[in-house]
Amino acid sequence: MAKRFGRRGLTGAGAVWGAAAGATVALTATLVGAVAAAGPETVRAATGAATGLPPTGPSDPAKLRATLDATHEAGMPGLFSAVRDGRTAWDGASGVADTETGRPVTPHMQQRAGSITKTFVATAILQQVEKGRVGLDVPVAQYLPEVFPGRPGKQVTVRMLLNHTSGIGDYVVLAFPSLTEGSPKSLDADRLRKLSPEQLIKWGMQAPRTGEPGERWSYSNTNYVIAGRLLEKVTGTKAEKYIAQHVISKAGLKHTYFPSGPHIDGPHSRMYESLYQQVKPPRDYSTFNMSWAWTAGALISTTDDLNRFYSKLLTGGLIGKAALAEMQRTVPAKDADGNVLMNYGLGLYSTEMPCGTFWGHDGVVFGAGTQSLSSAGGARQITFALNLTKYQKLDSDGVPVPHPIDSALSAHVVEALCGSGREIQPSGTERPVRPLPLQSLRAFG
């Protein structure tokens, strides 16, 4: 009989399966071993002004290389990373893009960005707020009475959708029911299936509610499918087209797009899903119809484009100061034990590093993991991409056991954002670093 997975204390459809790919991992104190031979990386002068930097030192390219290689050596088939410290830019890659052929992973490959899509959608909604077409504290039913009827539509506001306090459940395990058994059966059967946003919303409404509107934070992809429909209603334009014209193009992104089919257009890695080591060897899901994620997580991008996007967003290039302030009004996002993982705003979260606070988002779809973090001024940044997801084992409670990949990746992120000469906060205030912290709450998105 297949084992049934779950995480204690979590509720809702997504939580039946969800558990931490980013479980709490203490930051690696030292880097072990010599720096590996030079890999596919570049170091160059950064084009952006060195503004808004937290109290950090410059990143050490040798340590960036060592920590990237250590993550590969710990079991990640391939990963690539783009680091900007306001002074220089570093791009590196380690491992393979194809485990069968040995084709190497390289910087600048295209990647399914998962829930990083949510920052793009929230930015588009806030542009409508600036135009006076949307009110953040207006009930969603005022805009979408036919999509979101009844009491929830009158109580759930636009803000609650964007900061995940709506209480609406996640649709994902209804879309792929075999996930509750740790099985890829429904992924294999439905990888080319095309789903409508209405079907995703219907499933989300059928999922168990996670609380009353505004009561607490609970991550749900359904929120951002509804937000996509709201964007279409107020603009009279398809969500993908509006975001392409008013967010992607405005930010100057060259390799970011919503896919028109199950394939990725440009150079990319294969994307391996382990389902918490239930699938051996991990299965390639790089070809997948992403209509199941739509405005909750279908976007494709590159590490360079994502760094540029967050820099533009955080420095007023996409929305104004007042709208950005609304985006950065956060609520605490807690795990099942009440620990604060991050502080979540409107499609954007803040997380603590040893040298200060950074803003961004992470995203995981089947086989692809991505995280992008920036300093408040947008100068200090990292975006990294992984080609293996849910690689940990689960304990008897359905909670992932920390994996060496997590520690090595944490060391890479801290070196990128804080540098070797970083100023560390006083003893007792430094928190463990969690790569892709949203994965502590669900398995995908």
C-alpha cells in the first residue's frame, strides 16, 4: 500500500501533501575543501549603481564557486546562479543539465520560475491600484461576481488574495491527486492536459478552507488564479498579454514569458522530480503543460532577468513608492510549529539573512526550483535555479529530513548576499537560513 504523506498541523488541500523542501538548516559555518577548478562562470563589473546596500562585504568569487560546487556534490544534479553585489556581477553553474548525456548546466539557461510568477501578477494588480481601477480592500466579488459568488466573495478582499490571508484552499492536490500518496501517477497521466482557470478556481473552492477571511496566512495557488481573472476583468486584456506588455517589457526583460505549450523555447535543463525520494531515479518533467499553474506559477525566465525584475520593482521602475509600500506591508508566515519562516506582503516576501533583510520570492514546479532575493535598494542580489526538487526523505510525521544540499545552498546564498567581510548581527539574533522557504509549507508552486 502506498504511504500517505502529510505534515502535522497544516490544513487544506495543499497541506495534505506539502512539506518542507527548505527545512530549517543551520548555516554552514565553514567551507570545506579547496576551490574546484574554474567552471562556467563570469565575473564582471555590475551596471547598476551601488545603492541600497545592506552592511555587507564584497562576494568572494572563489567562495561562490566552492559553495555552488558543494551543492552539486551534495546531490543536486545541476544548478546555476547569478549574483550582483552592487560592485560586480558573478554568474556560475555546476553539474549537469541532463543526467543521461552529461550535458553541462550553464549560466543563463531558461527555467520554470514557479511562484515567482506571483510577484509579476501582484505588480500588475498594483499598477491597476495606481490607476484607481482596483481597491486593495474592496471585496473580490465587486470585480468578479460570477467567478467568486456568495459570502466568501463579499468578505475576501483583493489584499487578502495577494497576501494569502483569504482562507481559500489550494487546488493542486485536487489537480494531481496521486501526490497525496507520494506517487507520480497523475503527473505522468496529465502532463499534457490543458486546464482552464475556471476549473482551477472550482477545485480551490472545493478544497478545505484554511481559515476565515483575514484570520491568518495560508499559502494557496487559488488566490493567484483568481487574481489573474481579476486582472483580466479590469484591463479587458488577457492576463499573459497585459503582464508581458506592462511588467515584463517595462522591466526590460528579454527571456521571460508565459509558455504557449508544454515546452520551453530556449536552452534549458531537464527538470527532475524526486517526490521525497519516492521516485527513483527522479523523473524528468521539463515538458509539462503549465496551464495547471497559470498566473500562480507558469512563468519562464532566466536568473539575469529575475535579478533585473526585482531591481526595477524595488527601485520604483514598475510601480510608485506608495504602491511598493503596500506591497511590502507584510503578515507573518508561520510553519506548523509556529515559527516565522518569512514575512509575506503582496506577492513579495522578506526574509532575514545574517547581514539584514532581503526581499523576493521562490518557486517550485515539478523538477524546477528557483529563488530570487534582493536588498531593499535592489543592488545586492542572488537568483539561483535547481534541476532537482523534493530531494529529501520524510520522517514519520511527513516532515523532510534536512539534506546536505540545504546546508551547501544556504552557504552559497549567504556568501552572495552578505559577502566574506560581512557584518554579523549580535549573537542570538542570527536565524537559520532556509533556501526556498515556501517549500516548508507546500510541495510545489
